[in-house]
Amino acid sequence: MKCRNPPRVCTSACVPVHKGSCRCGKARFEVTADIDHVRVCDCSICRKRGALNFRVDEADFRLTIPLEELSLYQWGSRTAKDYF
């Protein structure tokens, strides 16, 4: 687990960095957050996947590959934008 602060100044208040990716591993990201709770979505896709959600501020999310390498997928009302 990496820390937002350099090791010399890191204290017990250090916020962990979590790495994640899509299923195939092409879309990779990092989130700086102390994950202390999750939300269960009841949409059909999340229920099938058993997905748990945790919202973070945009400043705490970092896509580790260029956005141009991903494809945009929108469904239904086209309100949500999912990149794969």
C-alpha cells in the first residue's frame, strides 16, 4: 500500500492508495482514500457482479492509462458514461 505522503513525513493519518482495473486489466486506476464503508447498488448489472461502490472526489482518482485508449459506452438514458 502506498501513501499519499512521502515516507519521511507519513503519520498515522496517512491515506492509502488503492489500485484497481477493469476485468481485462486494460483500464487501470488508483484511488487515494480511506475506504471505511461501501454502497450496494441494486441495478441488475451490479447485482449479478456483486459490485460494491465507494465514491471518491475527482482529485482522489487517477487514471493510469491515457483516456484516449478507452472506449465510451452509454446505455439507457445515456446519463452514465462508462469507459472500457
